[in-house]
Amino acid sequence: MEVISENYMVAGGRPLQILSRVRRDHPVALHGVSMSVGSATGLDNAYLARLKQLAHRIDPLWISDHLCWTRTQAHTSHDLLPLPLTREALDTVCRNIERAQEALGRTMLFENPSSYMSFPEDELPEWEFLAEMTRRTGCDLLLDINNIFVSAQNHGFMRRTICMDCRSLAFGKSTWPAIRRAKC
């Protein structure tokens, strides 16, 4: 079962009690929507501490989040905002992922975004950005095939291009048959 991390990052209460009971009998994955690994202001220490506490309590199969940014120092967006595909943004993302993985004491997964816009400053194709991110940080990629489809539609690239170029990424053996079935 996958749950949204932020819904359970509290000190107690009925939802957390229910999740703990479910976890006794079933595997649980934590999937976040607010880590904001693309934020140039860095990660929120309090957020990381709450996530670490939840992970300690639940012992999830994995912890994942989105490759995006959701906040600045002063404001929080309730949307998964796209990143410019620049080397500077890649450096920021890698620095934040390394910090998160160190704080949590585990490898994380990050979901490829569905992007609805591109930036004039973009320097890298999305699949190169993702490959370099996984290579530099050791994180895994939570490959959302629908997001590939949406991005391909929005930006006019062929889905097969990203699927073929992603072969350099570290996927599990079951990923490629799923990509072929999706007719990327």
C-alpha cells in the first residue's frame, strides 16, 4: 500500500494508529508531495525530522517524493512546480537529495514529473537530467509512465525517445516489460 507521507507526519492520532496497524500485516510505501527537492532554499529541517520519525515508526518498503519544488523560504505552493532543466537546477536537486538520503539513512526514489511547460534556459533533455540525478546521488527513479506520456504530448517529443534514452537509469528488471506494454 502507498500512502501520502504528509498525511501521517503527526505526533499521533487515529489515522497514524490505523496506518501502524495496517503496517503490521502489510507492506507500506511512503510517497511525499512536499519535500521540494528542487527548492534553491534547501530542504526544511522540520519536515525531514517528521518524515524520519514516520519512517522509523512505519519501516516502509521505500520512501519516495516528486522531482519538483513546492516552496520558497516564505511561501508554500500546493502544486508540484516544474524545474528548469539546467545544470544549476541539477546541482540543487542533487544536493537536496543527498541531504535527504543522509538525514533518512536510506536511498530514496524520486518520481519523474509530468511537465506542462519548459523554460528557455533548459540545457538538458529530461531523460539526461534524470540519468545524471540518479548517477550522482544513488537515488532510484520512480518511473511514472503516464507522466512520460503527458510530457511527450505537451512538449512534442516521442515517448519512445525517453524510454530508449532512459536505459542508462537503474530500473528494476520488471520495468522494461511495463514500458514496452505502455507502447512508449
